[in-house]
Amino acid sequence: MRSSAAAEVEAKAAPLEQVRIIQTPPTGGDAGSTYCLSYTGSSSGAEREAILLMGAAGYQCDDHLRFDPSGETSAFSTAAPECGSGSRPAVLSFAETGGWEGEVMYTCLTEQRGA
């Protein structure tokens, strides 16, 4: 059985998952907005392609972006984050769509479980 410290070191050493966002919400939301990804099944090189959803029902999501209920911390950052247990770091690149084009952002992804 691994210790929690060993699992934490392993999680920090995990490579960044690469996701290309091909569609974004019509508005940017705010720091208190919830975001998730719905994967299309396509890929572009090493990147998986996904649609970024805002305020979506859980059944529509494959992965959830990190969320701070206080609204003080955004789901997106400009540097690779340290993700908590059960989450994995990811870099999101945005296709030419919805005003986010050319952006590269980092986040933590947590797999959707249940409905």
C-alpha cells in the first residue's frame, strides 16, 4: 500500500494532459462559474478535443474543471497548478472560436462520476 505522501509526489510528477477546446460557451462567466469538458472522441496530435461547457448538468460532462465555491480562484490559470487528490493537471488550448482563440490556460480536471 502506498503512503499518501508517495501518492502526492506521484501526482505532482504527472505529465500535463493536453486538451484542445473546439467550442466555448457564448459568455466567459466569472470566477464562480462551474466548467466542464465534453470530449468529442477526436484528437489533434497529442491533444484530445473537447467542448467547454459552463454551468452544465453533470451528465453532460466527462471531466470537471477545478471549482472554488467562494469565487476567489478561477477555474483557469496561466501556470501549471498543483492539483489535489483525485484531480489531474491539464493544459487547455483554444481553437479559433468564441473569443478565446489562441489562449493557453491550465486547470485541474476531475473525472465525472455518476449522473
